[in-house]
Amino acid sequence: MMARRRRPMDVFSLSFLDCMSCGFGAVILFFMIINSQVVHESENPPERARAETVRLEFEILEERKNLVMARNTMEELQDEESRAKDQIAQIIALIEKLKKELEEYDLVTLAKIERIEKLQADIKRLEDEKNRLIAQQRENEGEGTRVRSFIGDGDRQYLTGLRVGGDHILVLVDASASMLDRKIVNVIRRRNMDDTAKLRSLKWRQAVASVDWLSAQFSPDSKFQIYTFNTEAKPVLEGSENVWLEVGDGTQLNEAIRKLRRTVPQDGTNMKAAYEVINRLNPAPDNVLLLVDGLPTTDQMKPARGMVTGAERLRFHYNAIDVIPSGVPVNILLYPMEGDYQASIAYWLLAYGTGGAYMSISKDWP
């Protein structure tokens, strides 16, 4: 019997290939299933992941804003730094300029010091000379220090016999229309002029200059009052009725003289209203200076109408002097008026009877 021939063994048989194909297919199918799940999960992220993403995006946006603000702040700081550098440069330049000026001033300091010392020496010399002259004036005049000065034409000295001192000095100034001139016809003509022309009247300017001279004799520790009178009496300084004013440094006295210069003479002459001021002042004056040009023309507040006779004027005068208190000296400066012949003797008797002095003023006094 013939032996059966064995067939050769094939390693890669159909069964083996089928198994391998099935295995590879299973693997591929497995990967496909996994991949589909991953894609599904990536396309549908969970809510937590989505919220986290939004938060991160918001933080990124805030950080970008902060970055922009930081950049703006940095630019502003750079601008301020630049301006500060410019200011520092200007200050340094100014300091240098001041240093140069100080150096220049130092060069002339010694000369200035010498000049100042010389000026101080001159001032001291002038002060000594002033004190010497004041002492000499006190010694010559024996009237104490004066707060005002008055120099006549040619520096003349005036011997009047008037007593111008006292603790309480009252000055009564006639400011009626008759003080515009010495002649009646000129008084009538001038009283119809404007106030500027009236103030330029030589007679009125002379009366004001007389008060100016008298006030220059007042002692600084005395008190004064200046009244003007026509149909009524009123102080030259408004608001000072029945009040004594301090001579002091001359401030109020100078202001009173300034006001007197601007007073316009007008209306008639009421001497009773003037003398009543003496009784209203407290304490009573120890010296009265009366500047007048004639006998009164009325004894009322209203101007008299028509002509007033000499007898009536003399009666007004005696009625008026009855109100003068005893013990008060009345010093009279009379500016003679045309046709008023009785005024001189009447006022001389008044001055004599009260212990005062009487002066008939010339055209060139003071």
C-alpha cells in the first residue's frame, strides 16, 4: 500500500486571515465608537465648563481695561515728569539770575551803607537843629508848643495884646452877607454873585486868615470849638454841636479851618444866637474870640426885611450881650463896616467889661 502523501502546512491560511481581519475590524470599530463619544462631548461641553469660560473671558476683558488705564496713567506721569523737569529748569535759571543780581548788589552794598549812615547823620543833625529852634521858640514866646503855624507877609511878628490861650477856646466868626466887603454897595453887588465869587471876597478871606492865625496859637493840650453865625449859629464841623474838640495833633483843627474856607457868607447878623453858644457849651469857655464887622441887624432866625436903623441895631446889641455869662472874657476882632460908626465903641465896651481885648483890623492883617 502506497503511503499517503502529506500536504504542506501554510501558516497564513484563510482562517488565520479571517481572524486577523475580524480583530482589526473590531479595533477599528472600537476606535470609531470612542472618537464619536469624544466629538460628542467636545461639541456639548458641560455647564460648569461654560461658566468657567465666561468667567475667564470677563477676567481677560478686565485685565485689558486695566492695562489700558495703566498705559494712560503712565503717559500722564510721563507728561507730569516732563513738566516738572521744565519747571525745575526754570527755577534753576531764576536762581542763577538771582545769584548774579545778589553778586551785583554785594558790590554796591558798602557804598549804600555809607550813604545811609550819612543820611542818618544828616537826619540827626536836622532833628537837633529842630529841637534847638523849638526850644528857642518856647523860650522867646513862652506859649508852649503849637500844633499849627502861620507866617505873615515878610515873616512879620504880630503884637496884638489878644489872649488866645486857654483850656476851652470858643471862636465865633461872623458869616453874614456883610462880610463880603467893607462897603455897602459892594456887599449888595457881591451877594447876588455865585458862591465861588463870594468865597473870593477879600474881606471874607481876611477873616478866615485871621482864624487861621489865631488857631496857630492854640496849645495842643487845650480844647476848641469854632462856630459861624448869621441869622443862626452852627459849628463849622457838622455833628459837633455843643461839644469841645481836641486840639491834639491838629487834625480836627485843620479840618475846621478847611471847612471854614468853604463857608459862604450870607443873610443877616444875629448876635444873640452867637452868644447863646457860650451858655450851651459845658464846661463854659474860658476864652471867647469874636470876629465880627458890625452891630447885629436882627435878633430873629429869619432875616430882617427892609432897612434897620442904627438905633435898632444898637438895641439888638444890648439885648444880645445880656445872655453872655459873667466871668467869660470876650476878645473882639472888628472888621470895620462903612456907615456903622457905633460898632467900634459898642464892642470896645463889651471887651472892656468882660476882661477881654479889642482890635480894629486893618486891611493887611494878619
